[in-house]
Amino acid sequence: MISELVKSFQPYRVVEGNYRIRLDKNESPYDLPDWVKEEIFEELRELDFNRYPSITSLPAREAIAEFYGLSPDNVAVGNGSDELLSYLVRLFEGNHIITTPPTFGMYSFYARLNGVPVVEVPLREDFTIDGEAIARKAENARAIFIASPNNPTGNLQPEEEIVRVLETGRPVILDEAYAEFAGKSLWKLIEDYKNLVVLRTFSKAFGMAGIRAGYMLAGEEVVDALYRVKSPFSVGIMTMTAVKVALRHADLMERRVRKIVEERERMRRKLGELAYPSDANFLLVKLDAYEELLKRGIVVRKLSGRLEGHIRVTVGRRWENDAFLKAVREIVGG
Ligand code: PMP
């Protein structure tokens, strides 16, 4: 009954159990404060719950456009940036998509689900993208997916390499889910490159992973194309209201990002040689300690393939990070 394609996908694995410390999903350790939630609730009270939301998520797009000084025609909003990725693998003309492993798995996931071939151009030894190598595979590519900062390696990609890829003229999806932690974004390049789509999310720096809000910044033609195929009501009024209110308090997000970055650097110093440099809210750690950490109530992300023997740890609250560091000392020492 179930198709062979669907059966070829792994069942979704949840880490069962009530673990004390969850540092596995690159979430923000900071929830929205109550006074911001209250502001969201106040606005929601005025809305008609019986009506469908705007098909093109206009209230949220207007708020995001104002934040960037763009037109809403340059903004599309999804139920998380994942939803947008699910369309971006199919939106453009061409054959395959290009990914740069080790990287975020959802690009190839949605490609496979849609029967789109995936061509891999691995990251170099230092985890940077090889713009020339990508360009060599770019002919007739539907889209090229680049995460910067990259998940799970944590590094920003060099601007000149990204520009090299943009110069191919093929659609480039630049996934900047963690850009706030790097203090650097290339979103302004959408003015110069009509083939550039910049993907952002409220799930990380804004601490709203449970709200499900992601967005893309791109040329009008791409945004128009996306709304032709997007599931019409996937972004509800609660999500849009949370986006509007959160953007009003972006200063709060910035303060929290600074705290997370400070913690990241402290963790990195303590981990020494074990940790790679990071521009995101997580660290790639060269330590095969997933099981040992789990025994101590700490959940991190176990990596495989080229990153076999590594873990990815999200920067949490100070006490959580301290517990992680203490556990690592025990594991390495013993
Ligand atoms: N891109 C990258 C690189 C990510 O790591 C994630 C979340 N893990 C996403 C996109 C998706 O985020 P969301 O759907 O919550 O916006």
C-alpha cells in the first residue's frame, strides 16, 4: 500500500524520555518573556478566529518588509522555513539540485520526496564551500542550496565563494537560519542577484521555534512563483501575530543573541581542541560522547558519515552548558 519511495525514508526518531538538558535542536534557551506573550494575546483577541488567514500572509510579510526596508513583494512567509524549502526544491526550471554536505538534511529530504535528483559537492576540509566545484555542476541545476552559517559545522561561508556560485546565474538558496549569531547576512545581495533567495527563520535567534515562522527574501518574480504553489493557509493568524510583535521587540532578540554568543565562546575556550570555531548558536565537537552524555541526562545531536564520531551541541543556558562541560570533562578524563 505504501509507496517504495516513502518506505525508503527513515522513520522519524524521537529521543524518548524526560531528559534534564536538551541541547540537540539548536533552539534558543530563552522563551519570549511574559510581557511579549501578553502583547501577542492582546492582538489575537481582536482577530476573527472563524476566518481563514490571508492566503499570502500579508500582515506578516508587511511587518518583515518594514523591518528590512523592502517591499512585501520581496518577502514570502512559511510555516517554518522548512515549508518554504519544500517548495524551493521544485520552483525552478532545471534538473537536479546541488547540496554541499555535511549540511542541513532537509534540502535532500524534500528533493528525494519530490523525485528531484541531488548532486552533492562536498565541503572542503575546512568546511567552506568550493564555489568553482559547484559552478562545474551548476549547468541545468534547478537550485543550489547553501547554508551559512552551515548546520552542523557552524561556519559562515566566504562571501566570494557565494558570489562565485551566484555568478552561475542558477537559483541559489542561501539558508541563513543562524545569521543573527554570525552578525552577518548577505540579504542585500537580492538587489543585485535575481537568482538569490535568502532564507531566514524565527525559530533560532527570536526564540520562537514552537510558533513555526520562516521567511524568504527574494526578487518579486520568485516570490510570485512561490505563492502560486504554496499551501494557501499554512501560516495562521497566531503565527503572523507573533511575528509582528516579535519584530517590534527585535532589541530583545539582539540582547539574547549577544548572551548566547558569549556563552558559545566561553564553551569553545573550555572545550579547547575538541570544538571547532562557530558562527552559530551551536558547536561541532570532535567527541564520540552521545551515549555517555545521554546517560547523564544531556541530549545532543549525534552526527554520522564524514562527521562520524562528532556531536553537535546547542548553546543553552549557562547552567546547562556548565553541566555539559562537566560531563565532557568526566568522559574525556575517564
Ligand atoms: N535551515 C537550517 C540550516 C536549519 O538548521 C533549520 C532548523 N534546524 C531550518 C532551516 C528550519 O528551521 P524552521 O523550519 O524552524 O524555520
